[in-house]
Amino acid sequence: MPGKSKFDRNAILIFSEEELKLLVDVANSRFGNGVLRYRNGWGIILMIYTGLRMGEALALKWEDYNEEEQTLLIRKNIGLIKNRTGKGKNIFLLNRIL
């Protein structure tokens, strides 16, 4: 972690409307043959418009989506626990919210 002098924890940085539009346009861009340029672009767009955190978005399954009501049920999130000892592997942890 950077030292306390490196950043202000109380500062909240948000994207401007122009930056959000640019990010959505890039995430939704396609190659000349019509194939999406970024395979996770739709996930980024979902996170922008819903406020989902990365761990919540990664834990989503199709059964969490209700097509009739057009709602998502956030029941889980995924976190990464890094192994900093150099021995063993990193661990993905699935947490149930509900």
C-alpha cells in the first residue's frame, strides 16, 4: 500500500459525463467484422449503469436475472485473497450476501 502521503482517502473521484460516454463507447466498440473488441465490455457497461462492484458482477449467474421484471438479484460476491508468502496459490473466496 502506498504511504498516507501518496493519496487522500477522503477525496472522491468520479467520471464526468464525457468520460462515461467515452468509456461506454470504447467498451461497446467492434472490429470491422462486427466482433466485439473487448469481450468483457458488456460487464463494464453493466457495472457503470447499475453501480455493481466488480466482485458482485463476477458472481452473477443467469438465475440472478429476472427477465420479466428486468431486475438483478445480488446474492453473492467474489473476492481474491492474494498469497504474499510466495508459497501456494491465490484463493478466490465466494461470499453469500443473502
